[in-house]
Amino acid sequence: MSLEKSIEEFRYKGTLGVCPFAKLISTLNAADKKALLSALEKRIPDVTLASALRKEGYKIAEISISQHRKGLCRCENKS
Ligand SMILES: [Zn+2]
């Protein structure tokens, strides 16, 4: 394995497979998690979810939610 590949491997170690949004979901209490998953099913816009989550004190970017929903986040890029 080349040094370049090893650097990339270790750079993402620990975070691979979990994007910021998935990480946030895993930290929510049962009630908040239920509310968020229900909002995702109702196709509530990313910006609305991001604003609501930030109001509740969670740090999340709209783009993180968007990428997770579209399957473009790290969750879908395990290799
Ligand atoms: Zn994700």
C-alpha cells in the first residue's frame, strides 16, 4: 500500500461510515429521534430541519442533512 493511500485510510478512520447528520441522530433522545425521523418521512425541507435542530442547540449544517438524504454522505460510501 502506498503512503498516499495509508494517509487517506487513517485520515478517515473513526469517522468512516458516519456522517455528521447520522452522528447527530445517534445522540438524540428517543423523543427527538422519533420527531426527526418522522420529519424526514414527511419530506420536510433540509433548511427547516437544520433551523429547528440548531434552535434546539444541535450543531448541524443544512448540507449535511441534504447529503444524507440524497445518499451522498459517508454513510453510503463505506469502502
Ligand atoms: Zn449520512
